[in-house]
Amino acid sequence: MKLDKLVGERFKEKPADCSVDSHAFMVRGGYLKYVANGIFSSFMPLKRVTKKIEQIMREEMDAIDGQEVQFPVVMPASLWQESGRYKSIGKEMARFNDRNDSPLVLGMTHEEAAVHLVREYGQSYVKYPFMIYQIQTKFRDEARPRAGLIRVREFTMKDAYSFHTSQEDLEDYYAKCHKAYERIYARVGLPEVISVASDSGMMGGNLSHEFMLLTAIGEDSIAICGECGYRANVEAAECVLDATENGESKPLTKVHTPDSHTIEEVCSLLKCEQTDSCKAVVYQRNADDSYVVLFIRGDLEVNETKLTNYLGCDIHPAVITEKSGIVAGFIGPVGLKAKATVLYDRSLMGRNNLVCGANEQEYHCTGLDMARDVKNAEYHDFAKIVDGGICPVCGKHAISVSRGIEVGNIFQLGTKYTKSMDMTYLDKDGNSQYPIMGCYGIGVGRLAAAIAEARHDNYGPIWPISVAPWQVHLCAVRADDSDIKAYADGLYEKLQNSGIEVIYDDRNVSAGVMFSDADLLGVPYRAIVSPRNMKNGVVEIVSRDKTFSKTVALADAADAVVELIRNELNVARV
């Protein structure tokens, strides 16, 4: 490919609307173009990167007996009504009617389509286990797309679905897929990706893992234990706390706290630590706006994923009215008369001498003893795990919280979809059973962006050779010199005939412009033909990451490049 024919422009200035490096470099390097919020078109360099990522995924899925299929982008609403998700999923799913007024949806995930495809096939136990997968365009109407390809609305995804006759068989295959994912990330150049326990969310199921690239620009928070290696998404991580009494219990006493509404203001006024307070966080159910009052230790944050999982419904921050009976800023567990679901986080279990609201304007209480004053409280884990907190596995104060980009996920779905969609098989005794499912997804574009985020310098991406748009960037500096042009043309032809992927820059531009464009394209190796090199009878070969540089004789340049690339590819495949 000659660079002067490559569609797309490269430029120096960082776009104002690009919040992360990967997005900025992809815009500056001519990889993608904005179409609409969270929707992009891909130029050739990005298409070549994603095509290679997809091929690695295919090879690894095929290696664990996956069968590639294709599901439709548009599906009848009836499939999602069968599973129950047509109503349970909110505005993220695009719904519309066709010309016959039949309700349809745009696929944001394909569990329903997978069950529909194999429902008749899998009627006997002898057909199991099996796994089907696809690489397909999806649409999810994200409320806040951001960071280029890291959070989008339209995206390409590899999603796989396995079917089993026993939990043990699912767990065995789940482990195989976990290892296949580790191989995928290593092969695309991200061996540092880690797996963490996660919440299954709208997918349902009993067990799930997310694969995370730790980076400061990530939108997920990951809890990691430095002692035992425990790792979990903060949404799923158990919050374990020291539950110690605070001296001898004092009487519950009402005190005047004017102009003190927040827990910070109250604790400052009463000269106590936030760890010795009980605060109320109020929500409403989306379905009927009924109130949910959650009491939690004052220094902690509510993990809304845990709360919605417990309630089994979506919620939103409450709008507190006078009719609600809730005294905003002064809510406490003693004497609360509001009509609401009242919940208690286990951070309050066994605690005493706490500050709390008195359910009266401008008044709080001191001396709250949970066992004495709130005898019927049931405690559950609703809190976010904290940095420096206790590990739920080894019990040590060794938790650190880091940011990460989710680059894949796997779920043990159980019978959630097969049961709701009435997919059954006859076991060896002739009894009807529901198959057990697993599902396994990786976003292709997000993975490409994650690679660029992890592998770049100040000048552009540094693509691993396994996914790079080209393997060699041939630069003919001063191509207006007939000798340089003739030699570079011949080298270009030899490399192509040897099966090497080459992007060839023979434009009549300055070396600075040429190398700046090469940096933005991020090709692993650069072969430089220049007046100085020609005078010395050599070609300069350098790596994009600046760890490798050598000169070879003009006559040996093609063979040297071919050997270098093939050796690099062999290492990348291991």
C-alpha cells in the first residue's frame, strides 16, 4: 500500500473533543471518523487492526471447539418477550416497528437469538456440549458514550454461547474459555490484562468474570488484594469491615443541629468521626417511585449494583417531598414514620454510640446503639469496598482500588434463558431438562482502543506486530532523487513478494512530516532509505518503540527485514 493513496488524513494538533490518548491518536492518525454520538466509521488502518484481532479470536474460539455462526442484527420483539428482557432492559435497547407495525429490536446482545437458533437441534442429551459464536455488529444506546471506541453505541463484538447438561461440564468449559481469553489478550499484545470477579448485571447468571486492563483512564474500579491476589470489580466486591463497639453505650439523646444537613456538617458540629455515624441514603424504585431508605456507616458509599440486585429492580436517587414523611438531612432509624422499604448495611452491625438523624428538622441523635435501639434490623452488604479495606478472602487490610478498562467478560448463565424460552432436552433416562448456558464476549473496537491506550508514546500508537495495520513502514526520504526512488521501489516489490505487509511512503515531503505520519500509523518496524544511508550503502531498520536499530547493506535489506518480521511473528504466536 502506498501512503499517498491511503484514504484519511494525518495531522499534528490534538482534537479538542478527545479525552483519552487512544481516541486522539486514532483521529489524528486517520483511523476513524465521527458519524454521530458513539458511532464511528473506520478507515483502512483501523479496519486492518480489527480484522487481525477478529482472526485471533476466531483461532482461539475454534481451538476450543467453537462453531462460528451469524445472528441477525434486527430481531423480533417476541424473542425478547420470551426471555423477559424486553421490559426489564431500559432505554439502552433500541426498539422500533416495521412497516407492518411488528415490534422489532436492534441486537445489543444475542442470548435470545442463540437459544432460538439451537432450540430444536438440542433436544437430546447426545448433542451436548457445544458452543457457537459470532463476530457481529451490535447497538446499545449508551447514555454517555465517551473516549472514542472505549464506550460507544454501535460496536462489533465477538460473543459466544455454550450449552451443557451439567453444572460441572459448564464449569470445565468456562475454565477452558477463561484460558482462551488469556491467550487472546497475550496474542494481541496485552498480556497484562487481568480477570476479576464481577456482577452479571442484565445478563443474569451465578458467576461472571471481567477482563480488565488497568489504566488511569478506565471507567471501572477494581479491588485488588496485594497479599493473596484477590481481584474483583468494585460493583461485585464484598465490603468487609472491622465491627467493634465504641465503648460503653450511652443513652440515645436528641441534640440541636441547625444548618447541618450533610454527614460532614453534622460530624464537624458534634466533633465526631464519620465512622461513628449512621447516614441515610434515599432512593426510589423506577417502576412505582416507592421509597427505599438505606442506612449505612457515614464514611461509606452505597454500591448501587448490590442494592438493585437485592431489590430486583432499577432505582434512582429520590426526590423527597413533604408528603413522603421523610425529613431530608435529618433521617434516622429510630422513629422513622415514612412509608418506605428500610434497609441496613452490615457496616452498622454491632455498632454503638453513633450519630444519626432524629427525623425532625434541625435535630440529630447521639448514642445510637443498633442492637438496643433497632432490634429488628436485618443487615446486608450494600457498601462499596474501600481502598485499604479488608480482603474478603485472606482477611488482611490489603485492598487497593485501581481503575481499569473492561476488555471482555464471561458469564455462567445457568438456565436463565433456556428455561424462560422453553428450550429442553431429554436426558439419558428420558426426563426433560433445561440446558445450562455460558456466554463469553469481547468488544473488538474497544480492544483495539485499549491496545492503543496501553501501547503508545507521545507521538502515536505502537502497535504489536500481531495486530499492526502493516508490518513494515518503508520511508523513501527524498524520493525525488531517482536513485533513492529506484532502490525503494525495488525493496517495496521484494518485501511484498515475500509476503510482508508494507506501507510505502514515497511522497515528496520533508523527513519530519514523513516520520510524524509514520509515528501516528504505529507500524512496528521502519525501513529508511535516505541520501545519507544510500551514500553509506545501507538501509536503516528501526523499531517504532525505539528499542531496536540497525543498518544493513543495500543488497541484504530485503532478507534482513523478512527474517526480522518472521521471527517477531513467531514470538507473537507463542
